[in-house]
Amino acid sequence: MLWLTLTSLIALEVGESTTFSGIDQTVTEQYSEPVVVADVEVWGRRGAAAVAPEIELNGADIDALAAWDIGEVLSRLIEILGVGEQPVVIVNGKRVANASVFNGFPPDALVRAEILPPEAAIIYGGAPGQRVINLVLQPRFGSYDGRAADARPTQGGTYSFSGELRRSVINEEKTYRLGVRTVYDAALLSNDRDLPDMHPENGVISLRPRVRNMAANAIATGSIGRWASVFSMNGQVRDSLSTSYLGGSFVESRRRNDSLNGSVGFSGLAAGWSLQANLNGQASRSREDGFLVTQNENQSVGFTGSAGRTVFNLATGPVALTMTGNWTEVRSVTVGRQVRTTNRFQTSEARGSLAVPLSKGNSETSLGRIIGGLQATIGGSVRASSAGGGDGGNLALDWAPRRKLRLGGVWSVASDSVSDTLRFEPLYYEAPRLVFDFRSGQAVMIAPLLGGNPDLRSPRSEQFSLNAAAGPYGSWGVSGSVGYQKAETKDGIGSLPELTEDVEAAFPDRFQRDANGRLVSIDYRPMNLSTSLTEGLTTTINFSLPRPQGAAANEAMVARFSLNYNLQLRNTVALLAGLPDLDRLKGDGGGVSRQSARAMLDAKRGRWGLNASARWQDGYRTRRNGGRDDPADLVVKPFAAVDLKLTFQMMSSSIRASSSNEEGGPRRRSSGLQVNLEVENLFDARPEARLGDGSAAPGYGRDVQDPIGRVVRLSLQRRF
């Protein structure tokens, strides 16, 4: 069934042309300065990467996403197009020391966004299987932008307010941005909702903490000689307050965190190598008052660098070498009740990859004509930390048997060192959580304990994936992919599985009960699980509404649809050595959904925009005891929710003729007020469940699992 998607896409390849509408819509080529070689003028497209893009979004496509900044554009690309969780981001066709500094710029500062084919990963310092996204910025851009947003659940009881101002300037390689942001989340208390009595006394606890957050940031990029430079500085103050129940009393907990971090980086060419280097520094201070009284101070300094070059050339293409490395040193001081602890630790990692083209597609050789393009990538890594060392290796094959059809596979094995942050983060209690206690058959609010675990062991993992992608095809720009993933881990680091009697029996010291047996707290600090195995299939399909070419395209409707579907084939875990595997798809050790799907629509015409997202997950069972169904099991029903966003530009974003040195084309945003109306969980859906015998499940009333429900957010943004 899943392969039907790919088969249908291949069938669409009828009368292939070089121009496409929608997501791969025809782009008016505008070129930078010519390069004269032996009396021949060669014009290159500004910001083009070393390899042609697989999928491209132009200005209209980007604007239809209704994003506030480039960071949101990247998140949507990852989500919609199935790019992967952590793509390599390059800017104007080149690697930069710190591409994240551009995330805060307005989306219309982008001319286009390109998703490059898999073989680009090695060229730009990525790991096998990583995708590369090329962000092409306007050559000249300037704006003052402001936004204010207010969000409230339709049931009331709480609200959120945020405000943001930024100044953005781009002048070729020189850019800078200044920004400030504030967020206030009002507390949601238990007496604001119709909840069953979950405590011995009728006290008031926090269903959502009150949070105040203020942040400021500044970035600048430029050049020093032939080297590109980047500088960033970020500061943040965050304060949260919540009331929990623990040890027979209600306690107010306050957590405050102040942080300041900065970085400076350089990138350029030297002796045939493409080099990038970035120096980071951070200082933070946090204080916890409540169940625990602790103060923690952290200072860290780190260095990341990468180098790449062509080692030699084969008839099939260049053999590319990429090396990356990072080093971090952290000093941490924790002060508790009559206890002072000082830790100093270091982490370091080095990674290298070599890409070898085995066959060149569209070549004159018989091998190239028969099998198309084929590239192999081999890599390895070593890492060390205060908790020990680790190493890894990987192998990837990328095969393009014909135009717009790609097959790829990645295998990797790694023995990872343990992050010192996971080991030494100070302990703290988070806002209360609701859990279903199988022992008592009741749902209770507990105080979750978080922080570091100094006893963590180094995990070892093996991963394998296969992927087939096709497109884009035709005037609708249809593209899609089918993927298979398998991961096996020993001593993997994760959080405590969902509470069942099996889990509590395996980790009894993680659960705190009072004298009456009532569960009051759970320790959710990171832990090692003996073994785990996951195996699944994913499929993605995208298409766009065709648009006319020329000036008419600027006023035409932009519409893109995408569908993602995930199917878990296996999900097992052994909590401790010697214990049997728990089949989570059957409900052992905390059940999980076998299937999930998400459909997304992004559309824009004139001053109106619409963004919709529908998500669904299959129902599942959580067994009280592993290996058998029980009348006391928890059976969670399938869940679906819809999010909607409507935007309207108060003043016309009419076309303004661009000057001769602008590639961005017509101006894409006016200085008028833009109104955004968002509704999260449009139909106010709530999680539902019953027990295995069909009776109502405690803790699954309307306001219990999800006390927030439908949220309406109104935001106003304007360019000044």
C-alpha cells in the first residue's frame, strides 16, 4: 500500500519538461555579476548551491507559510516535506559558521529556499542521510517589524501574551538584526476546571505554571578580508511559579533562570579547503525554591569547526572529504542546603566522511546510462567526555537510476559518550502532572522530579534506513517519498516509560508513595533502558496548485497540500537486563499508537492567507501487566485535532517594481497591519479512554488530561 504512492508518482513522469508550477514553480532567473573566462561570459544564478535543488520554494511559496521568521519557515519545511529533524542549513549556496543567526529575519528576506538532493550532505559537511537546505537571501533588505499576540482557551481560566520587536538589515554580505521579546503565561489552577478530587485535601494546584520570559538578541555578519564573519549575542530571563502537592502538603515552587550566551565565527577558503570555525560562550544561573532549595551557576566555552575539500577527481566525479569537530568545557557550581558541589567537565568529538561517486548519471559511459548516478559515503567518529568515550561508523549509498527518482540507504553504528548535562543538571520539580495509577485504579496529580543522573552508562546503537523519493512531476509539482527505518539500542538513554505495574516493579525507587499508598511523585530523570528496538515505515506526498507564469503569477492563488503517514511495525523495550522484552504496540510497558498521520494546507491569495493542519493518531492499549490483556487495562481511543490560521493584510501588498539590483522581484509585504487569527484544536477534541472492561477510565474526563482544550490566538503584526 505504501509503495503505491511512489509508483503513482513515477507514472506521472510524462513528457518531462524543465519548468514546473507549484512547489517547484518556474523561477525567473536573475543573475549576479558575470565571470569572464577566456573571452566567455558565464552567468551564474545568485546564491546557487554546488548541486541543483531537488525541490525549490520561491517567494510566493514562502509567503504562503504565514511564518513570522525564517526559523518558522525551516520548521515548516522539515514538517511538510519530510526533510528530516536536523538538516544542514547553508546560506546563499555556502556554508557559514553559524547559520542559525539568520533564523530571526523576516521570511520575505528570503528570495527562495532550496532542498538539495542527498549527495549534497557530504559537500556541505553533513552526515550520511542528512538533507541540506539552501536559504537564498535578498541582496538588500531592511525592515522594522513588531508583533503582539494574545491567546486564550475558550474555557477561560488562563491566557498568554507575547510581544516582539526587531530591526533587520541585509546589505549583500553585511547583515545585522536586533530583537526583543517578552512572554507571559498566566497560571491555570485546578479550581478553574471541573476536576475530580485527586488529593486528600481540597487544595489548589497548578495545571499550568505561571511563566514570565524576556529575551533580547543581536547578530551581525560581515567580512574580514576574504573571510566571512558572524557574531551573535542572546540574553534571557525566565521565571516560573507553580503549586504542587507532595509529602502531605501543598508547596509553592519558583524556578528562575538567567542566561547569556554569545558566539563569534569565521568561514572561508584556504589552501583549497573550505573552513568554518565558531567559538561559543555561555553563562547561566538558576535558582529553585520550594520542595528543593538549590542554586546553580554554569559557565561554558566551546569550539566547533569543519573543513572540506575535493581530494581528487575520478571520471565519475570528485571525491570529497569532510571533517568536523567540537570541544566544550563546562564549570558548574550547585549550592543546596548545607551542600556545595563543583563540577568541571569536558566533551569533544571528531567526525569525518568521504564521498566517492561510483557512477555518473546522464554520462556518455555505458555504466552511467544503465544504472544512472551512484554515490557511496563512508564515515566515522570518535567522542570523549568525563563519563567515557565513544566511537561510530556509517555507510550510505545514494542511487539516482533516472531523473527525479532517488533511492538511498544509510547504516550506522555508534557507541556514544554521555552528555555531562544529562549527568549533572541540578534537580528540580516541574509543574504537576496527571498519571493513571494502575495499583490504585485512580488518576492522581504527582510532582515530577527532573534533573541529571550521574549514574548513566554509555549507550550503543545501530540504525538502518531505506528511502525512495520521486518528483516533482508535472504542473502540480507532485513529489513523494517512502521510507523504512530500524533502530536497535543497548543501554539507550531516555525517560521513564508510562506508569504500569511492570515499570514500577522494575524501578521501585523512582516512585514515591505516602503512608496511605497514594502516589505523590515520580522521578523522571534520564535513565538507561537495557535494550530497545523500533521499526517503522513513513510516507510523504506533496503537491501544489499550478500558477501562471509572468506578472499574473504574482496575483494568482498559491496553494500547497502535504500528507505524512507513519506506521510502526515494531516497538519493544527491555527495562532491565534479564527481564523479557515488552511489546509496546500490544500495550506492555506503556502503549504507543501504531499509526499516525498529518495533513497540511498552506494557501494565499492577495491579502488573504489560510493555513490548516489536521493530525490523527490511532488508539492504543496500555496493559496493567505485560503479556496479557486485563479488564483493568487502559484503552485509549483514536484522537484527531485540527488547527487553523487565517491571515489578512489590512493594506494591499501591491506589487512594487524592483530596482535593477534586486533579485527578490516585487515587494512581498507592505507596511500595513496584518491580522492573524489562529484556532488550535478547532473542534475542542479531548483524549478519551475506557478500561478494558468497558467502564469509564479515571483521569479521562473532559478537563482532566487536557485542561486547555481549544485555544484562540489573535496576533497583530506590522512593518514600520
